[in-house]
Amino acid sequence: MKRLALVLIASFFTVVVLCVVGVRLNTTNSVPRGFYWLTDSPARKGGLVAFCPPKERVFVEAVGRGYLGPGFCPAGSLPLIKHVAALPGDFVQIEPAGTAINNQVLPNSRQVVTDPLGRYLPALRFRGIVPEGRVLLMANDTQVSFDGRYFGLVSSQLILGSLAPLWVFSG
């Protein structure tokens, strides 16, 4: 019993230290599962970022429905990991049939109407130029990610940093 307690305590402190030095673990389908290094590099189009969802209805409801894990961000969630799909100056179209950046439809960007429990998802529509201070964040690797197709553009100030893969699990 003492050995188990020591292993659990050591594991907890290891996780805390890894988080403090910038290591992040992704266990979702939004991006490949694995460990990522959080850097202060500027967000770049196509790059991965971690961002803290604001306390807005769409995010708070996503936490309540279990789409986002509970955490310390203003919405009450953990930070999300997404690709930067559009930056200021890009022309964005978000429609149920898919999301396009500069008239190029993104793969896996069709909006899903309901979640697995039959609850309706936001049917967001947007058409316009991304203004300064805003970005569009998406998941390129799956059709079923809670991303910009549902919550739209977000403030670039919510970005915690860019991510670089350390160790990504295959399959």
C-alpha cells in the first residue's frame, strides 16, 4: 500500500513538473495523440496552438455537455489544441456544408448537426475577413471535433502558445 501511494505521489509531481516546463498531453482526436512542447513562438497558419476558451455560452455549454474536459480556463475547461486555419486578412466562410479559407474548403470541416446523444450543435454561419486580433482554429484530423466551425473566430490573446510535437502516438 505504501509503494502504491509513493508511485501515485511521484506520478502526480512528475505531471505537475512536466506541465510547468511546457509539456502538454493530448488525448483527443482533434490532433494526433501524444506529447507536445508549448513554446512562445507566434501562431502561424497551419501550426498547432493551445488556447484557453473564454467564458462564453458556447464554451460553457460544451463543458457541461462533456465535449471539453474541466479545467482552469475561463470557460471552466482545459486548454484546447487546434490548428490555426485562418489569420487576419484571410477570407473565411463557415457554413453547414464546410469551412473554407480563401475559397479553399478544409477537409473534415462539414458541421455535424447533432452529437452522439442527439443534442443539436451550434449551426454557425460566418462569411468575412478575419480582423486583427482574431484567428480561426480548426481540427484537420477528424470530422467530430469541437472547433471553429461551431464557435467561430476567437481572440488571438487566448492563445497560450504554439505547440511542437515531442512524441506522437501512431494510429
